[in-house]
Amino acid sequence: MLELKDVSFTIRKDGEEVPLVDRVSIRVPKGHFMAIVGPSGCGKTTLLKTIAGLNPESGGALFWDERNLSEDGDFSPSEIGYVPQFSIAYEPLTVDESVEAATRLRVRCRDTVELDNRIDRVLEETGLSPISDRQVKVLSGGQKRRLGLAMELVSDPKILLCDEVTSGLDPRSEREIVRLLHDLSRKDGRIVLSVTHSLSHLELYDSILVLHEGRLAFHGPPEQLTHYFSVPDTEEVYPRLATQPSERWHASWQKHSVSYQKMLERNRERLVASGVLQIPAAELAPPAAKGAKAGDTPATPTAPGAPETLRLPGFVSQFATLLSRRWRIFFRDRGQVFLQLAILICFPLLVILFSDKASEPIRRYSDTRQGNIAAEIQEQQSVRSDQAKVGSAVSGIIMFQVVLLSLMGSNNSAREIAGERPIYEKEKFGGLRPSAYLASKVAFLACLVITQSLWMAFFVNLFGAFRGDFIQHAGFLLLVNAAMTAICLAISALMRTAEQASLLSIYLVGFQLPLSGAVLALPEKVEVFTRPFISAYWGWSGSVEALQTQVHDAVKAVIDTGLSAQNGCLFALSAHIAVALIAAWAGACRPHWD
Ligand SMILES: Nc1ncnc2c1ncn2[C@@H]1O[C@H](COP(=O)(O)OP(=O)(O)O)[C@@H](O)[C@H]1O
Ligand SMILES: [Mg+2]
């Protein structure tokens, strides 16, 4: 039994408490199929989220069997399924792959046989078996809704909450989905609550809850709806609601609620007696027989109906599932693969192209060998004129590499979390650990960062004009790319939308060059405050320090900005990465439902 007792959800607006859901009280027995209807904006989604535990109730209490959800903790992830209004799966995956990933993330299976059985059963139940190898992007609206349901059914939830899963469908698909939800409520005593704006097919539900401006206006059998509102047709219910303020509807409902509750109970007894509704025997005993009234605090913590022990998969299992899914999505998206390859090949080529003119003076300058003092003086005089040219060219080439790698970093991760936030939130609600999620992102991005940075360093060292320690140079390029990737990942985890995250990341990269001091020096008073935060400066400075002595001195001779010791650069970039990952972690843990 699900019971809501005077449940309210209020928000603060202009310093005032505004109730979005106001003192809703209902009782929903096992195996019940209920519609939540009402005009747009009346609080249906808010009520559903309050039941799911996504909106903490501001008043009243929710009970699940004898458990007080407000005090004893919310539903466990496997007990509840929530299909949000715009449920989305990854477009490049197939139906089968989507359901498999959902199962692997939510249910700890003993072996692949159990896993396959579970997937097959859910596909069968939702009628998706014949199209299991189809990609999500080619599914029709109705098929997508079925997939959304299938992905929730993998854990056999005892309560299934659906938000507008029929909206935007043609009448036939709508009826099929309502029929499917009806059938799902007839198994294992599952409660199905379905929010819908539509007033069609109401006869398939066991009860209809009408919400008006956040208040309960009616909760009774579908055949009583028109009678209660004194209208000839269900379509007239919404216009009728608008004729009175919601307080009036709520007050009159409170007078009649008991008799309608009795009707619902009689209907249910009939369904059980005729065998249409199959409820496990333990669930059928009236609450009094269990020694407790619904709503009472249980005498023992292991009351009947306490969450069953469907265990969540471990960290490693969730991590492996997410990582392999990420690579699969990456390789299915041709555009993304092409872009990554283009960046990987073209950016180092750009560096070579820009350093072409300077390569001869750099070679001459750096190959100066000091034989005897007289020869050295002569040689140094001949190359002195090259010094300024070489110093600024080498510094510029290194900064160019650093900026290009920063750009790659932002391209790597700016949309990584923000672009899939609704899916991630749904999976987190279903038991996905934020730690496993973030670890899978770090592992995926680390592969990109290592490939990009090492290839850049290798290519430029092979064909370009870098004169210095390869390992140190490559190390700093890797660190600066990793720092920008981590920072943009944090932005992606903290921003509301992918567009915001992309924009902010691009600005961040754009400001790296002027604030680095490699081109123009800032006033010292300002520099003290900006420098610690500019990854590009530390990557550039560290790489310059890795140059062979003469070239290094040439750079120092032309640059006003002070250089930092290699250890300092290493520390600063490591700190950037660490802080960014902590921020990304905080962003990933924070609930971000729209
Ligand atoms: N977190 C929130 N903050 C402010 N207003 C909200 C919030 N959530 C919902 N609302 C407002 O509450 C009302 C009910 O929203 P909702 O439950 O989504 O309606 P429905 O699903 O019935 O269309 C709407 O006017 C909506 O704008
Ligand atoms: Mg809604």
C-alpha cells in the first residue's frame, strides 16, 4: 500500500511560500493502476516527483507498506521505476544494448544466463523483442516510450511512476501504451501511477486522481468521474474545474472522499475475487491483520514489505558497463570520430606550419658549439642577431601547442556530462554510483588526453623545431591538456545545459592566451592574482624550462614574464587537475533534474 497523508510541496517565491502540491491524501493498494490527470501546470509532475522522493515533501508524510518514507528513507532504487516526461536513451545504441546497459547498471546478476533472461523477459513484456536490434534514433514515439518503460522494468520495480508517457502519440499508440501499463499493474502486485493530460482511455485505469492547482479535486473509479463533476462527457471535466477555485473543489472532495474510497475498495475486491488481479497472498491481508494500521510506525524494522534484496552491481561492474558503453557511443558517432581525428592530425600540422620560417635560425642558433673561446666569441656574434628571432619564435611555438591542447581539452569534455544529464540523473536515481560514473568519464577522457598530447609532442619533436628534453616537454603538454579537460569536465558537471557548458569552456580557453603572459605581460599587481589559475601559463613555462640551455636563454631574453621552476609548474597543473576533479565530483553528486 502506498499512502500519502496531507502531502505538500512548497517553494519560496518572492519571500512567500507557494504550495505546488497542497495537502494531498490518497491510498493506493498493491496492483493498482491510477491516472493522475489535470490541466497543464496543475502540479502533476511535481506530485509524481514528490512520491518518487525527488522533491522532498514540505509537509505531511508518505508511507510504503508500514514504512514511513519521510523518516525511514526513500524507496530503494530497485523498488521504484520512474519514467520521466522526456525519457531519452542514447540514440546511437540499439534497443537491446540500451536495455542491457540498464540491467547491468541496476541489477547484480549471477551470470550471463540470468542477465540474458532478464533482458529477454523485459523486451518480451514491452513488445520490443522484434525490434531489439534497431537503433534508438530510428524508433517511433511509441517505441521510444516502450523502451523507456523497459529500462525501468529491468529491476522489477514494485512501483512504477510514469510522466506523460503517452503525450504526443497517435491515438492507437496511446491506447497500446495505456494497455501495456494496465497489464504491468496486473503482475506481482505492482502499483502503476501514470500522469497524463489526456482524458482518453480512462476506463482502463482502476482509479482517476484529478488535481487542480496542486489540490486534490477527486480520486475515485473512472466510471464515477463524470457523475462527480456533473458533466456529460469526460472532456468537459477541465472546463468544469475552471469554474471554481481549487479551495472549493478541495473542500467538497473532503466531504465525499470516504464514500469514493469505499467504492474503490469494492472494485478491488471484485477484481481479486475474479482472479483478474493477482496479488501475492502476503500483500492481501488487511493492514489490521498485520498488527499495524497503514501509516503507523512498524514495531520492528523488518516489517513485511521491507525492501527486497535485489542487490546493486558493484563499483567496478558499473564502471566497466559505462566505459564500454561510452566507447561504443563514441565509435558509432562518425562525426565525433572524424572531428577527433581531424583535430589530432591537423593541430600538430598547424604548429609545424607556423614554425617553418623559424626553424632555420633555431637550428643555426641551437647547434652553436663552443670549441675554443675565440671561436665561441665569433660564433656567438654571428648568431646574436638570431637570438631575438629565435627566442620569440620558440616561445610562440610552445604557447601555440599549449593553446591548441587547451582547445582540445575543452572539446573533449565541455559537453561530456551536461550533454547527457537527464539520462545520468535517471540512472543515478536507479542506483548508479556517481563515483563509478565519474571514474568512467576520467578513464575515457584520459585515453583522449594521452593520445592527443603525446602525438602533438612526438610530431613536433620529429618534424619541428623543438630543442629540449622530449619527456619533460611531452609531460607538460599532457598535464596542460589534462588540466583543461578536467576543468571543462567540472564545468560540464556544474552547468545546467550543454550550451552553457560549451560557451563557458570556450571563453576559458580564449582567455588562456592573453592571461598567460607569454605574449603580453600584465601589470605585476594583477598578474599575482591571475597567474595561479592560468593552466596555459604553467604548461608553457614548464615546457620552456625543458628547453636546452641556449634556446632557453634566448626565450628568457625576449620575454618580460618571469618563468617558474619546473616543480612549481608541475605542482600548479596537478593542483588544477585535482581541484577540477573535486568540483566535477560535487557537480555529479548534486541532483540536477530540470
Ligand atoms: N522547482 C520549481 N520551482 C518553481 N516553480 C515550479 C517548480 N517546479 C514546478 N513549478 C511550477 O509549478 C507548476 C506545476 O508544475 P508541474 O508539476 O510541472 O505541472 P504539470 O506536470 O501538471 O503540467 C507549474 O506552474 C510550474 O511552472
Ligand atoms: Mg508535467
